Amino acid sequence: MSETGNDAKDSVSRKPEITPPEWTRRRTSGKAVGAFALGLTSMILWLFAGIPAIFLAIWAKRDIRKNPLLDGRILANLGLALGILSVVASPMLFAAAAMWLINGAHADHADRIAHFHLSGLMVESPRGDPLGTLTGQPNSFADLLARLKHAREDDAVKAVVITVDNPLLAFAQMEELHGELAAFAASGKKLFAHCEEQLMPMRLYIALATATHLSVAPTALIDLRGFYGEAPYLKEGLAKIGVEADIVQIGDYKTAGEMFSRTEPSEAGKEDMNRLLDGLYESCVHMIAEARHKPADEVKRLIDAAPYPVKRALEAGLIDSVAHQDAFLEGIKREYGNTIRIDNDYERIAPPTVDMQRPLRSEWSVARYFFRVQKWLWKDSIGLIYLEGAIVPGFGGPGVAWSGDIRDALKTAAEDDSIKAVVLRVDSPGGSVTASEVILRAAQTLKRKKPLVVSMGSTAASGGYYVSCGANAIFADETTLTGSIGVIGGKLVSTGLWNKLGVNWFAYQRGANADLYSGAHPFDERQRADVTRYMLDAYETFKEHVTSGRGTKLAKGIDELAGGRVFTGKQALELGLVDKIGGLEAAIAYAAELVSLKDYQVQVVPQPKDAAQMLMDTFFGSPRPPSDLDLDARVRQPNIERLQGLVGQPDVAAAARLLEGLDSRHARVALELLRRIQLLGQEGIAMIMPQVFAIE
């Protein structure tokens, strides 16, 4: 029906306006009075019931502690929790609802430019602790990729602006970010990137090189010098303090222990590292060439002539403009006009802000942040489990791959009917042999019920490959470090150190092998034979798992692929150790394809804890200890915050902070050395890759 027709119909049906007397127009609505009265009553009830409930609960808990005949601790805890919620949470929730009604959701549909600021450490897994952002919580790389993908698919987003502040990107993160930004640029939307770093490192340049418009500050230096790597060899240094490393390695290329027992790498170690650097270099050259539309040979010549002041970088076509940030933004403003806005918090909840001049807005900010609502899981899901850090036994906190936590997460995902397939994101250099076996067993159990796809991050080698080899499919980035099929073992002999300090130890022993891992002396012949036999058994088990999991996909015999050899993801693809080149998003899409899912959501297992869950845990404790056994098929989510992570242990962290102030690059090497010493001391043998240390 035409607009004219509608107008005509409305003019016929509309009743003539009647102007009421003046006094009737000033009458207050009875419903408004009722709403105000009820709201005021509810506020009074919060204040006059909630606050007394808190004090009464504290009083009751004190009496219960003093009098063993009194009971009611649970009721007191419930009263305390409900009192706090009524006084604190309820006003916030009502303020949030009021602000939502006032502001509406229309702004979410307005045209905008999404701004992403890359800063600091990028961890793989999302963090659920709402206080973390206020106390320096690291950024989640998975969240960044998801937000960029959403911006690409969001019609309201007309462009993306990337700014940086010393982001710490691993190789595979660089590659996946490069790919996601390339996909955004290919979508037809413009991607603007601006860098004010004094020195723009090669990894950051590669990540941003695909931008539609890449701008840098006038005094910047584009650092495309290639890669420089250093690995420490401590034999002589340890000898000076009276310490000797007694290392046993299975596989000529399993050279992780050489740093303690040699003054330089073995020939096998050199071959392994050079193969890795060749692979990383070629992949990086390819990404730059593709992004800047240059032949690979020209890119190699540009790398050899680096670094580049901005004028030379502009002439070489490495960047698109040189500008301060205000001029950079002015150019965007000219292109898109004054009506479009920049969304600095696109698809994320910003930390709360408190402004005493605007109390209602401040309360809304706090309420929105601490009581944000998780997605309801009504759709079929792809489960996503993160295995990040050194693999160690037991249960613990973030930053370390605790075998008990990973096993429980895999079991939970296996028994959850809403999860149709699972992606295991692995970013680990390995660790404990037994912990790796525990995780692999849980992965195999899950695979019998639903598909399991592994997505390898920057490193998935040794124990990291051990836990991955049985999956239905393995995805890796070209720059992923993987393989390292082998085992090392040993100990540090510190008797000489104690002699220098004038400390004499007198040993007591029962059992011929009780001193097997004592630091008082090296292995004797019998002990070395025993350790070697055990390590050979672990090595054969490792190879059996690989041949069983990969089968005919392997391009060579297992002995030609094992022995500790490390490969890039691209090299591993050619050898049949992985199935496809692609990042986390590609692995998730493939998992959904295996179960014919088109409309699905990604469910992280276990779900990061929100504020409400953490509050309940504070008052009532975890639903159950994570080490509890259960014959039932269902297992509750473990309380992973119960123990402190290995990476956060005070001795290791304190040493790292001390070294960080002296030399940040070598501090990372030293921290890894401390972790390995700690792991060897705890486990005796381990599956650890011979990392390329401090590659810049």
C-alpha cells in the first residue's frame, strides 16, 4: 500500500483532538506514583533488611565458632551472601536496567569504525576473572581473533583501526593475526593500522603488513633485519660454581639437555635449529611478499638491507604513509565524515569507570562489567579446550597445563550432549611424560564419542605433540614448532657447589637405588642403565602413539621423524605429522564440518568463572575438590584456582623479575632454564623440545 494511502486511511480513522482543561493536564499519574512508591519501598527494604542481615550473619558465625554445640553455619553463610547481594548487586542491576532503557540498544546498530589496541602479552586462553583487567590481566588472543572476525561480519562496522603498544606476539600468533587481518581487508572493508613504536619489530610488521593503509610515526624505524637467535650453554658456567649436569637423551636430535652438558650445540642440534630457522624465514618472507605484493626475492633483498627509517620504508613500499596519530585520524575523518564514530570497546566490556560527578553512569559502568551475562547455551556447540604452558601432573591454576584439569575438561566435554565436537588448542613445549600420557588417554576416550580436532599454537612439540597425535585432524600454522619426538632425563650434581661454600652433607640410605636422583653424585653405570631403560620404554611408547594415531599419513618411517627432530608446521605437513595449515578459527570450522553443524556456538570448557561464581566460591568453597573420584559419567567442573601455577611460584617468578631489569631477552631464556631445572628435579625424565631461545 502506498504512503499516500496510509495517510488517507489515518486521516479518516483518527479521532479529533480534545484539549483538556489545564488542571487535568497537571494531574500526576497514579501508576507513576505507584511505581515510585514500590521502588522506594524496595530500596528501603534493601537498606533495612540487607545491612542487618550482614551484621547478624557475621554475629552468628562468631557465635558458632565459639560454641561447638551451635549449628547453622550454612544458613549464616547464605544470609551473609544474600545480604551482600541485596545491598550491592540489586541496586547495580536496577541501575543497569535503567541505563539500558534510557540509552536503548540502538547505538549498537549505528555505523562505526572498530578500534583494536594491541598491547602487551597475548595469552591463548580467555580469562574469566573480572578483577583481572583491573590488576593487569593479560590479553586473550582468542578473544582478539573472535572480535576481529565479528567486525568483519558486522554490517555496522565500516572499517577497522589497529594501534599498538609493544604487543608481544609469538610466531604463530603473528601468523594467525596476519591471516585474520588479511581476511578483513579482503572483505572489502578498509583496515587502517598506525604504529608509534620507536622500533617496529619484524613480527609486528608482518602482522600489520596486510593493512589497507599502514602508517607509522615520523621517527620510527622499520626493523626487518630477519631473525637472530641465541641459546645458552652452561657447562663451563656450572663447573665454575661446582655443578655438573648428568644428562641422558634418547634420540640424537633430542638436544634439550645440551644446554646443561655442553659448551656448544652438537651437529644434530645445529641441523635441527637451522632447519627450523629456514622454515620460519621462508614463511615470513612469503607473508610479506603476499601482503605488499612483491616477489619473494625482492623481499629477501629488503630484509638484507634493513632496518629502514620511514623515508626509505616509504620509498620501498613497506608502508603507506608517515604521520602522527592526530594526522592519521584526520585522514580517516575526511574519508568517513563526522557522523561515524570510533568504537574503542568493540565487542568487549570495558573496565568500570567511576566518576563522582555522574554517580548513575558510574553505577551502570560497574554493574555492566561485574554482572555481564554469559551466553545461554541453547545451540549445539563446538567445545574448545586450552592446553597452554608446560605439561605437569595434578591440578592448579592458569599458565600451566595441569594434567588433572585438562583430563577433567576433556571428560566434561565428552559427556556434554550439547557439545558435538571438540577442538583442543595446544600451545606447549611439553613436560612430564606421565602427565602427557594422562591427557592423551582422556583425548582418546573423548574421540571414541565425538570428533577431536587439535589446533596447534606457536609450539606443540614433544609432550605437546604427544597429546595431539591421536586426534581426528591436526591443524598447525606454518610457523608452529612441533615434533620433537624423544625423551630426555638427568640431574644436576651440586656437590662441588656445596664444597665451595664449606657445606658438608652426610647421607643415610636404605635401598640400593634410593640415591638415584640425588644431586650428590652422577649416575653410576647401573643407575645410568636403569634410567636409560626407562627412558627407552617411554620413547617407544611415544613412537607407538604417533604411528597408531597418524597411521598411513606419515610420509616417512617413524625413526626418520623421531629422535627429537623439531619441525615447523609447514615442514610437518609435508611429513604427515599434521593434516592442515590453519589457525584456531579454521580448526573450529573443520570440527563443525565433521558433524555437519552450520549454526553453532563455541563453548570454552571449563567456562571461565564470572563474578557471581567467584563470589559463591569465596563464601561456600568449590562444589567439590578437583581430585575427587567419581564413578558417575558426569564430573563437575574442578576448582582450578585452588593451587598456584608452576609459572607463578615465588622462587621462579622472583628470579625472572630480577633478570628482567637487566636484560629482558635473556631473562626469558633464564626463566625457561629455571623451569626445566625444576621439571627435571621433580620428574627425573621429561619430554621437552629443544627450543630456539630468544629469537628476535
